[in-house]
Amino acid sequence: MSWLMRESSRATREVSSNGIVRRMVNLPRSIVGGFSRVMSHGIGRIGIAGRRDQNPIPNFPLQPLQDPLNAPEEWTFLSVYEQQYGSTHPLFYACQFMEALKIAEDEHKFMFMYLHSPQHPFTPSFCWGTLGSELVVQFLDANFVCWGALSDRGEGSQMAVTLQPASFPCCAVIAPAAGNSIAVLQQMEGPISPAELVEILQRTVEEQGLAFGNSRAKEEETTREKAMEEERKRARAKGGREDKSRSPT
């Protein structure tokens, strides 16, 4: 088997009613805190790196940067990646990790996270053969919000410490969780073919999507019940005031 799934020693397991196991991990404070600061000042420009047959994103350099590591952190991964492997790849959001996670939550999708290690011997074949595959590109674009980062810089290095991969390339399917945690639904490490990757992702969407869909439905039902109860309380309070106003003095 050409892919490896690991369990972090610090991770806790949460077993849903249908037997699916999720790995819950706490996000680094700097990632959560950075997003909080952005939210307090308003979210800035969020870009999506497209392929050359699509409209370019304003302010994104069309030519490779002489020194891609000097690009703003949100664009560093894309600059480094495209300088070596071109622009045929899934649509990666050029934003902070928490912003991409929020977008995925709003769109009712999972996040596909890719940690890029430029010097690792498995990286070229994965980028050219797997992430550059039209099968993978189309599947990820249709079903996931994609986010990538360098494994040794910024938020990418923090997520590498959090997930503790034994090898690269490292990909993960992530969903938001309560508090400052995330649910790692699937973690893949090492070389993997396009067909294998799509098969794993498809199975994850089908199995975990049902579990998260049921969880989301329960949360929405609870929210509706709370709202209805509040409405009944207001109606009773209003009725009581009206009865008093009609009572003879």
C-alpha cells in the first residue's frame, strides 16, 4: 500500500454512532490568534490560484517570482509550487488556514490540505503525476476547498508539527470541530497515484460526509428548538402583560 495513515500520540479519538473514527487535534494558538486578529480588522483579499486557461487573480504575479520566498505568506506556497511545477493543479485558496477552514464550513465542504516539502524525493512525482492529474484536479475542485503551505514555513510548519507526518508529501482531509480544534478525517503520506488519491477522498466524503451531515442536522435541529422555545417564552410573557392590562383596577 503506497499511502500511510498515522495516529498522533497527542490525538484523541472520537467515535461516532456509526463507528467512524475521527482524530481530533488542537490548533496552534498562533493560527487561531492570527485569524482572530484578521477578523477583528476585517478579512483581507482572499485569492484562488487558477490555471492559465482561467482569469488571473488581481495582484497575483503572472510571471514566476525571482525569489518566491519573499512573497506574502499567503502566496508563498503557490509561488514556490508554480515556479517549479507550473499552474496545472487544484484551486488552492491563497489565505490563512482558518480563513480556508471557514470557507469550507460555509460551503458545506471538507478542506483538502497539502503540506509541500520541496526537497523531499517523493515530491516531484506527486506534484507532476498526482496533483497535476486532471482526474485529481477536477475531483478536488468539485468537492473540496483546497489549501496548501510549505511544510517548513509559517502556518505550514505549524500544521506539520500538529499532524506530525512521518513522510512527505502529506495531505489531510480536515473538518472544523468545536473550540480551537479540527477533525482530521484522513491523513495520507508518501507517494500516491491519482486513482488511489481519488478513491480515498471519495470514500472519505461518502463515509465522513454522512456522519458530519447527521451531526450538522442535529445541531440545526437543536438551534431551531431553542429558537422556538425562546419564541414561546416571549409569547407567554407578552400574553401575561396583555392580561394584566385588561384586568379591572
